Amino acid sequence: MTYRAGIIGAGGIAGLGILGLHDEEDIGTRKFPESHAGGYHATEDIDLVAVADVDEGKLDTFGEAWDLPPERRYVGHEAMLAAEELDVVSVCTPSFLHHQHVLDAARSSADPDVIWCEKPIASGVGEAEEMCEVCAETDTELVINHSFRFTDKLRTLRDHVRDGLIGEVKAVTAQFRRELLRNSTHLIDTLVYLLDARPRRVSGFINGENDAVTALEGDREVDDSGGGGFVVMDDGTFVSIDCTVARDISSMTFQLVGTEGKLYINNDDGEWRYWALEDGAHVEKPIPGIEDAWRWDEDYRGSFANAARHVADLLNGEAENRSPGEEAARSVEVIVGFYISHYTGGHVSVPFDRPLKDVTITSW
């Protein structure tokens, strides 16, 4: 059986190409595998049949690049959701629109069984929780595109950590680029994924520095910026997070220290290392089942095809959701917690009570 997919938002991550990842002259002219459309294109079980956007010029550029006829290019997502019967809907709009677009898709006559939404899930905890609740009510699987979850190496590493390769994890140090919501949700979700834990107490710092206005040629200010802080997880793990630096001087790094060893993970420099604790000394060894480090030019590029195949498996009833909205909301809890802590000068307990659930962080 071949499933039908539609995309809301005809931007870079949908399939037009991303500045910084792709050459500027190729934007809008090639089929990029690092995109939702690219994922569907690589998956035999899913056909991309429709796209929607409020920008008609962008809509036509996308349609030409991905061979969608004019009648399948919809001005506004409401028109697409009303006209099409879809098995899966991708939400590739700016983060502040994810909440409404997911709700509209889940409740629409298009009746998708899966919604594949870009990260971050939402701009606030309350929004994220409502998205999960509505998708549960409409029997819709909500898959969040935290793309590292769809790479084989990270899944293998997660299994090792959870199976006790380094014993009981006691402390984690993590670093990535700003901004917290637009970029560093990847870092924080990876932390949640590896530990299978939820934040319980957060202390944060916000530096107000934002690269998005320059990188995205934005015409408005947003809250989203660099920052970080300390997090105590519900399993007792102590985590320090630093997402204060710019893209060109950043690295995505993790150091996990456990009772029986430690791991050093650097995704930018391509260095993954493991030490077992033997007789009081750390002895370096290969990471079982992982021959090389995770790499942006290989693993990230293949993650969209992997995610689309996972969507097909969900539609076939052959898998459990690997990146559910409920877990993606945990990243938002940390980020919003950093903001609340910074501006109140105190620690923040998680989960939030109202009205803290209603705090939103504006981003792109």
C-alpha cells in the first residue's frame, strides 16, 4: 500500500534547502534529501501529493522542485486539509505555528494517522501538552522531528547507556550552539533520549544573543537566544548545559560519567570515545557495535529517510513511536525553565503548574 503525504510550510526543512547546509545557488532548485520531502522521496511506501503555504511564490518554487502540479499547491493549510485525504501530514512551519497547525491537521477532514512535526514541538509547555492531548483524542500519532533519534548510531548508543554500559549515569556535561529553542532543542532532546529521564529542577541563564535575525534575514526580534544552566533529572542525574556560543565556534558535545565508565561524544569533530572503569582506572575501549563517530554529512543527511520509513512503519502498524510528542515536551520544559529561572532569579520545579505552563518563548 502507498500512503499519501502533505506538507504544511514550503520552506527549507520542507524541501527547498537550508542556507548553511546547502549552497545558496541550489536553494529551491534541487531535491534535497535532508528534508521532509526528501524523506518521502526516499521511501517507497509514501508519496508526497500536496503542499500548502501562505507564500504563493515559495509554494510554486517548491512545487516545481518536487514535481507537484499546480492544483496540488494550496494557498493556506486549511485549503489542503479540506481538499485532500492524507495519511500523514508534515508540519514544517516556524516553531510558533506548530501548535495551531498540528491541532488543525489532527482535527481536519484530511484525517491523517500520523503528523510528522518539525522540532521544537512548540513554544511552550502548555501548547505541547495540548498538541499531545488532541492527537491522542483523534488517534493520531504525533512524531517530532528530533532527527538524531532517527540515526542508527545514536539508537545503538542509547541502548548501551540504558543497558548499563557505563553503569548508573551520575553526571552529564553538554554543549551546543545558540539559540535554545531553534537549535539546542536537539541537544536537550538527545539528553532526554539517552537517559530516558525527565527534568525535575532547573536553574538557568539567558544571554540574549541570537543569530537567527542574521541567518534567517528576520525582520522582528524574538525571545529565543543563547543560554544554559543546570538540570537535575528525576533519576538523580546532574546535568550542565551550555548553549551560549555562535554556530561557527560551537560543537555538539556530551560527556557522560557513570559508576562503571564514561563516554565522550562530539558530533561536530567526529569523535566518540568510551572508557570502562576497571580497578579504579578508566581504560579506553571501542564502543560496542559502533565503528565510527556520528557525522553531520552522513548520519544527519540520512535521518530524514529513516524518519519517513519510521512513519511508514507506524502507518503499517509495525512500530512504536520513536519520537513522541510527550518526550519532545520535556525539552521545552528545560528551555522554558531556563527562562523562568533567569528572570526570577530562582530554581524552577518541573512539571510546571499553571500559569507557568502558559509561558511561551518566541522564536523563528
